[in-house]
Amino acid sequence: MNIQDLLDNAKDTLGLQPQETNAGVYIPSKSSLKLAAPNKTNYDHTEYDTPYTGNKKILMVCTEQQYMTMENGKKFETGNHPVEMMVPLLHFKKAGFNVDVFTPNGESVKVEQWAMPEDDDDVKQIYAEYQSKLEKPKSIADFVKNDMTDSDDYAAIFIPGGHGAMLGLPEDESLGELLRWGYDNDLFVLAICHGPAALLAANLGDLDTANKDAKSECEFIFKGYEIVAFPTAMDKQMPKLGYLPGTMPWYFGDKLEELGVTIDNKLASGQTHQDRKLISGDGPLAANEFGKLSAKELLKALN
């Protein structure tokens, strides 16, 4: 038996091997799920004294892609993280806000079902309420093409995390147009964990290709902003814990920093941050405070 076989056996014994669900497709190891996906969330049932009664809604941007191919060719079964989606939605509901669900092309929202907190009745209830919207979301492409210019329906764009937020969204030009429209119209942007990866789309299709010198006039709209997000350093450690089946193909934090965004946190410890109308959270531990902060700031701006 060689050293790699010994290491693999040790990982099996400790529950550190990613779990293969289909040929070449993996979810996190049993040990990492115990650490990173508890059966109950920290949702605190905050009540809002003056819930919103107006017509503005929240536009939630979700991924329609399920699998991240790692550098070793193995596929990670991902999507949006249910806690990072549902706990903020619980706060938005209590604060009086309706939420429309969007994916790039109107295909169903993909959710990391292995991260569903099975003992959390609040999350399970709101998930059931949203299930039809998740299965048949609206299309970002259609909205941008047909309705966006004249729309005044929305107060915020919400991007939940999960590694799936890195799939399709950062390179979606329609999402880029949506984000720039939101910026121009003073909408809040709410992004948690890996959700900030989608902000990269705002740097697409925004340059005068006939005049490369015009690039400076079309700066990345989030240049100079500070956020918290899931740290690159932690993502690089995830394969060692068996959370990921291999090294990730790229790291969104590096690309945001290249564009002038400062990521303040080194750990995913439950931090939130607000810079102007961009509100961010660093991971599932931040979902409750992130949802609460977002709801309070929206109410402050709109009531």
C-alpha cells in the first residue's frame, strides 16, 4: 500500500473524504458537514416595528448551474446555500418585503440540498413557500431586454452565496447590465459568502470597444468598495477538510481585489459590512445578522 492509499484510508476513518453521490460527483465529507452545515440556524425571529407596506420588491439573483468542475476533473455538487438564502428571506418577509426570484435564463434555481438545516422549521417553512418560485424563476435576460429600463419595482438586488454563485453569474452580461442599472438607480446590493462573485459581471460589456482609451471612463462600479466575503484562504483549505473534492478552478476574491474591491475579513466568522448601499456577509454564520442589517437599512431608506 502506497502513501496515498494510507492517507485515503485515514481520511475515510476520520470522515474527511468527500462523498461521491454519482460517478465523479461529490458533496462534502461527513466531518466537514458536521462543522459547516449544522441542523439548525441562528435565525433570531427579529420583529420589525414598522414593516414596509409599499410596492418596492427585492430582486433575488440565483444560480441555475449545479456542478463546479475542480482542477482535478472531479465535480462538486453545489448551487446556492439554503441558509444564506432562506435566513435573509425570513427577515425580508418579517420586514414586509416581497422577493422575486431570477436566474440568468429562467432555469430552475439550484440549491445545496446537503446544507439544508433539517431541524430548522423556520427555514423549511420559508423554503416550502418559495419552492414554486425556485422551480420556475424569472429570467434576467428577459427582464433586461424587455422591462428593466422602465421598471421601478425594486429596491434591492440580493445575491445569496454557495459556490454555485461562481457558476454562470460572474460572466453573465445581462446580469452585468442589471447590476449597473441597479447602481445607476440607487438600488441596494446585498451579497453574502460567495455571492459577491456575481459582482464581477458588472465589469462585462461596459467598455467602448471602438475606443480602448475610454476604458477609464467605464470603471468597475464597485471599485473602492469594502466588503466581507468567504475568504480565498479558507477556500484553499477546503479540499484538506474534504469539503471540496479538489482545488477550485479560480477564486473570486482575487478577481474582485484586482478590480479595486477590498475584502476586509480573513475568516468566515459571521461578519457583516455595509459600504454605501452594498451590504455583505462572510458566510452562513452571518446569514442572520446580514438579513437583519439588510432589512433595517431597506426600511430606513423606504419608510
